[in-house]
Amino acid sequence: MGSLSFLLLFVGIFVSAPAAQAVNVDVVTKYITTEVTTLEQDESFQLIGYLCGQMKDNGINVTVVLNNNPYWIAVVGVVKFYVVDAANKTAKDALCTNVDKQGVPHAGCFVPSWPSTGDLFVKGQNGPVDAVSFSLDAELVPKTDKKNWKQSPESDQLEYSVSYPEGGIYKSDPAVTTIYLTEVILLSAAQKLPRLSEAYLKFTFCPTPVTGTRYTVTSTVFGSDGESSWVQYICDKSPCEPSDTTNMVAHDGRQLPSNTVNTPSGRWTTLYATVVCWGGPFDPATKAFVGHFNFNAIIGS
Ligand SMILES: *[C@@H]1O[C@H](CO)[C@@H](O)[C@H](O)[C@H]1NC(C)=O
Ligand SMILES: *[C@@H]1O[C@H](CO)[C@@H](O)[C@H](O)[C@H]1NC(C)=O
């Protein structure tokens, strides 16, 4: 091989190599129960999600699953609840309720625009049936998603049902059982990322009485295609660059199909994750190796 053709081959390899990309990836923030709650007859409850002020103007979509009553049949036992943004607010301040104008409770309750920097309080009561079990999922719906709100028949039915019937909640207010919701971060769908490209994620955690003021965050990136490997870096400031440890609080540089990092115990608020793809299935269209990842981060004590 002549030196010229060798040079051309060398240049050709560089030119055809895909340029490393960097993408910002939106995360989904949820506040969930991590235990099944089982209520006695007429038992009142409240669930509290600490939002660090990040909910203002965003939507919040609360869904309750009755584990033994998926169709919400009243005689089997259903719960009524409403959502407020302060501990001392009551049903008359409800931002939404799962009780429709006919007095019938449903699974969902949607607040289109959170009015304050206050926290999430879901207050409610079980009906006259013993041992009603539920789990709850409250998802932050970014205000930029507003155009999508009308697309779901269920949200058409429930999203503006802020009015509730007189005496819609079974009894008076004082909550008996208090449950602290756990914040989790995830993606709404797997994200594709070419080999050696970086994805940037940003999320905010809050302390709760369960975690205490110092807590850890466990974050996991994993391939959804079964053929990719991943590295991740967690920082408490941006930028979060693999080559610069200034802002870094935790990382796992091993290139693994599933890569988990635990932060040290600290008072974390906004964290930044940088995910790097180290290979995935070959994509003939772009002539590159492209991985697909999913992600979750959860607060620990
Ligand atoms: C709730 O408490 C706040 C202070 O914590 C107070 O300013 C507000 O007036 C109270 N609201 C009601 C409805 O009692
Ligand atoms: C709220 O959650 C329910 C159940 O997952 C879903 O069907 C509905 O589309 C969501 N609404 C919004 C506005 O995100």
C-alpha cells in the first residue's frame, strides 16, 4: 500500500466515524408510595410529597391503584381523595379531587397548573369497607406538555374536575395515617445514543422526614437493547464532564450493560447525570453503533 493511499484510508476512517453527539434528555419526576397502604373502614389518610418548590406552574397527575379493586366498584371498597398544596388546607381548597360531580370516585386526579411552591398533600378517606389497599403515583407533567393534555380521554373527563360535591369526602378532615411519598426519576421511553456520545440529565431531590436532611441518591443506567454498555457520572453542578471531576460527586466508569452509582450521603438538591454509551447494536442507517438506555434515580436514606 502506497503511503498516499494509506493516508487516505487513515483520513477515511476518521471522516466516516460518527461525530460524538451530546443530547439533553428530559426526565420524568414521580412521587410514589413504596409500601402498600391498607386502610380500615372510614380511615383517613394523607400522603405528602416534598417538591422543593419545583412544581409551580407544572401539572401534577395523581393516580391511585386499588390493588384488589381495579374497576373501582364501590361495594368492594374505594377511596376518596383531594389534592392541596399546604398541610393546613382542606377539601374546600382542593386543587383536584378524584370524586366526580355525581359523587363517584375514580382513579385519577389532575392539577393542570400547580399554584405555588408548596408541597403535595393528598388527603382522603376510605369508605365503609375494611382492608382497602392502594398504591399511589403522582407524576409531574411539565407545563411544556400542555398541548398533549387534551389527547387523553381520561384526562378530558377528569382534568378540570376541580369542583367536588358537597360533603364529597366521607367525613371531616384530620388525617390519621401519614405516608411520605418517595421521589423517583425515570425516562418516559428508552433513549437512543450513539457510541461515545453523551446524554445529560438533570433532576431535583428533596429531603423528607423519612430520609432525614442527609441522604443518598442511587442512579442506574441500563441498556434496553441487550447489546449496549454504559458509564455514568453524577455531579452537583453543571457541567458534568467525564474528563473533569470538579463537580463530580459519584461515578462508575466501568462500561456495563447496567451501571449503578450511589452518591455519598449529603444534602443533594439538583443533580446532573452524564451517561456515556460504549457501544450498542450496529445501525445500518447511520453506520454507527447506537445504544438504547433507560434510567432511574431514587432517593435513599
Ligand atoms: C396555613 O398556615 C400558614 C402558615 O403556615 C398560614 O399563613 C395560613 O393562613 C394557613 N391557612 C389556613 C387555611 O389556615
Ligand atoms: C394522567 O395519568 C393517567 C394514567 O396514567 C393517564 O391516562 C393520563 O393521560 C394522564 N394525564 C396527563 C395529563 O398526563
